Amino acid sequence: MDILNKLDFDFKTNQLILKTISQVDLFKGKWNIIEKKESRYLKELRKIATIESIGSSTRIEGAKLSDDEVRKLLDNIKIAKFATRDEQEIVGYYDALEIIYDNFKTIDLSENSIQHLHKILLKYSNKDDRHRGKYKSLSNKVVANYPDGKQKIIFNTTEPHLVESQMRDLVKWTKTQFIKQEIHPLIIIGAFIYEILSVHPFQDGNGRLSRLLTTLLLLKYDYQFVQFVSFENLIEYKKKEYYQSLMEGQKNRDTKKEVIDKWMVFFLDCINLLIGRLEKKYDIYKSKGGYLNDRQKKLIEFIKKNQTVKLNDLSNKFKEISINTIKKDLQYFRNENLIESIGKNKGMVYIAIKV
């Protein structure tokens, strides 16, 4: 498996890749500071991104549930019976994604961990009982599923008898490159995901698994922002380009002409586009008060509308809320830089900060 040969890009492509990587890494540093300082805002952003990721990743493979239907299913996950295949796939993806979020630092990149994630991904799927967590025993193909029900074969994949050796070589190459640090981590991740999709090691679930592994590796190499904006949603939106970029490399599979420049540019461009999406979502969300419950939203809206406001003004307006609770909420608003206070004691007034 000569992956380095597939990374032999022309000068123009290399310059484009370097520029994109520098933009992503610059944002990574900025975001890590934001995450440490304002973690409370990010709880809701991650929840939204998780729903979008699950919905998009399963729809790419032919599922039909909307993001709103995904959210309702997950809200009732403890009591729901997963009767349909769509529901089974969604809950399996949710479980695998949560395990990645909670344990990415300790999950080693190995064949065992990849097989374990596959097992979790398909654990609710009745029809996958025999092959979950096991390499494929029958030939398969990468197939694009379109909303009108049509399917298109994108490319053929590794034959079953070669999967084990190719996966062993792929994992070894990837881990070695991370250790040697001669290639940028984003390029290593992009190459690894391309190979996973090309080998297609499992009978089913390879596309979803590749997107889970993308999240895992990005988190492991400190691209923390990926959990707050949906990579999968962007892939769904750019589905045609996604398949085309894979096909460009795959048409020369197993030859010296197999170069994955189109895929790498697409992959890195998607990560860069995620930054724009996240910045926009974060700014909008923060301007609306961030992670606030209904009571807190009422209080902050009143302060914004009636600048300036005293504690008594809030107490008289919201008689159903105890004054102690209002005081706690005001302190929370100050900690989150939503308001500032002027004066002391009974003369203290509160002003909403424009974001």
C-alpha cells in the first residue's frame, strides 16, 4: 500500500493545501481559547451539531428522517423501540459518536478499535447481526444514494480476502506517520479516510464509520471545534463533490497514477468551510444569550429592552421568580459577559452588553 505516492501533488495543489491548512490551524488556536473561556455556550452548540451529524450521516446512506425527527427520537431514547432501520441506524450512530466525544483521548487507532466502533454503530440493526464488527466476507461497492431513490455505483472496493492485510498495513502506516510527524496531521487523516472508503472493509456501514473516524482523529489531534459544528452535514450538502473527488482517485486504483489530490483538496476545504459555519453559529447563538433556559431568556430580554434595570424592576416584573433566583441569574449573566453592572447596593443598575 504505497500511500505516499498518492500524495505526490503538483506545485499548485501543494500551495493550495498549505494555505488551507494554515487557515485551519490558525482558527484551531483561537477556538481552543474560546472553548476554555466560554464552555457553557458550547453545550447547546454541540447538541445541535450532534443531531445534524447523525441526521446527515444516515441520510447520505439512504435514511429518510429529518433533523427534527432525529431530535425527537433521541429525546425519547430510553423508552423508544427502534422498529425501523432508520431509527436503528440513528441510535447506533448516536452511541458511537458519544463514545468518541467522551473517550477520544484514550481510543487508540487500531483494527480492534475500528471494529469495536463498527459494532457499536450497527448494534441495534437487526439485519447486521452476523457481520457487525467483522470484516466483510462478500464483495461490495461504494454506492451513492439519491433522494429520488436512484443509486449509482461510485467505485469497486477491495476484495474480501485482501481486506485484513490492507487494513493492517493502513493502520500501521497511519500510526507511523503520526509518530514521525513528517506529514501534517490533516493530510494523514485525509489519506486514512480515503483508504478506509476505498477498502470498504465491512459489509455495511463503511460510509458512516468513515465519518465517525474522521471526527475521532480530528479530536485526537486537537481540532476540538469539530464537535460543535457538523462535518457530516456539510458532506450531505456537498454530496456530489464528495463522490466526485473520491472517484477521481479511485479511477486509477492500484496503479502508479492513483493520486488523491482532488480528494485532499475537497477534504481540507470542507474543514475550512466548517470554520465559517461555526463562527457564524457561535456569533448568532451568543448574541441571543447562549445557553439560557426559558426563565433566563425572559430576564435578559427585559434587560435589553429596558436599559437600565434595577433588581427591584426585575422582581416587580417577574413576581413568579424568587428574588434569590433573579440574583443568581444576574450573576450568571455577568460571568457570561451578557450584562454589566453599574453602581453599588440598592443603586446598582444592569445594562445588557451588545455582542
